[in-house]
Amino acid sequence: MNLHERYLNGETKAVYDDINKLGSNAFDDFHRKEVEKVMKETFERVSFNLNIIYKELISIGYLFKTDFKFNFEKPLHSPLDNTELLIERLELAVKDFGFIPLSLKYFYQIVGGVNFVWDFETNDEFMWEMADPIQVSSLDSIVEEVTTDYWKEDIQQYVDDEDFGCAFLDLSADDLHKDNVSGGQPYAMEITREPSVDSRFMNEPNETTFINYLRICFENCGFPGITRSDIKNDYQAFFDKVKPQLKKI
């Protein structure tokens, strides 16, 4: 079986392990078509899963922000009408530092954006504490950030820093900020020096890649911090209803 057939057959993590082993060969004529078919299927499943979780959260009275001024505030939004143009602008803005991984481009092309953060401005009594709800900022807000006058200068400092050594895109608040507590660095996607299928999702507790971060999110029904042993969140009924409906990525 080829990569796509294996993925459909349930070898979701193993297929990505093999894709990662391909390195730059994932972009050659022999492999690229199969890799892209796998990624299309993956992010269609991501979109499906997020919609399942969102509908169940609505049904149990989870408090989302409803007074939107910007796309990044919305719990879910479909790909923007000008997604391809925005991706071109994003790639142009970061070209001095490297490349946008395929995984992030497919997220914006197929999923759009997600923000399952509790609306603490309306009610600071969280349904679940330190649950670290999934959040991936909207494409238009990312492009707006990287096209400011100061972004390249700021990012260059991180590239030159021994502890970072790379450029990145801020995609999500950290778990503390999501609970309206002063926290640390935003979760960020590494901009890779060479074309890549996926890359590090930086500053996030699991120290993993973007796709594996999404996988962890769905293992925890959209809230990768909800099962923390030091916090007693009452999540089992939610998990029992939602988890069987989610597709493996």
C-alpha cells in the first residue's frame, strides 16, 4: 500500500513518521503527490473533529466569545476567501528566514481558524481550569503581524539567539494566558530553513510538531491540559460523548 492507502487504513502516526524520514525527498515528483493526498485527508479530519467538539461545547453551555471584531476571536471559521493570496503574502514576508511548512498551509486552506478559549471577559468562572483549549490564530492576523515594520527586526534577534536559532510565527496564547493569568511565550510554529512537511510547535508543553500537537488535542477532545493531575476538572461525560466521534489524524 502507498502512503495514502496506509493512512486510510489507520496507520496515521506511522505514515507521518515515514514522511518525516523522507526529508527533502517528500517534495520530489515521486512522493509529493502521495504526501499531499495524506495531508488533505489529515486536515479534512481536523476540520471534522473541530466541528464535532464545537457543537458539543455549545450544547453543554461552554462560553465562547460572541462579540467578534476580528477573525482570530471566532471559535471556528472556515478558510478565508482570500486564503491563497494571504499565503503568498505570508511566504513572501518570511522568505528571508525560510519556508512555511506544508502543514500550516493546509490548515489554513482546509480548516481556517480555531479559538476554543473561554470568554473570561464575560465570566471568569472557567468550566475547566488550565485546560489549554486549542487555538490557532487566523491567517489574516498572522499576515498582518509579519508585514509590520518591526517584525523582521524582532525575529532576527531570535534567529541570532543561541536558545532559539530560528524564525517562527506566533499562533496561540500559552495555557496561562488562556486562563487570563500572566504567562510565557506564545505557542509558535517554526519557520524552517528548507521546505518542510511539518515543523516544531514551539513553547507548547509537549515539545512536539504542529501535526502531533493537533493529534494530542484530539486525544483530549480539544483541551490538551484538561487531564492535568494537579487540577480536578470534571470532563469525563464530555469525553465519553465526544471522543468516540473523532477521527484519528
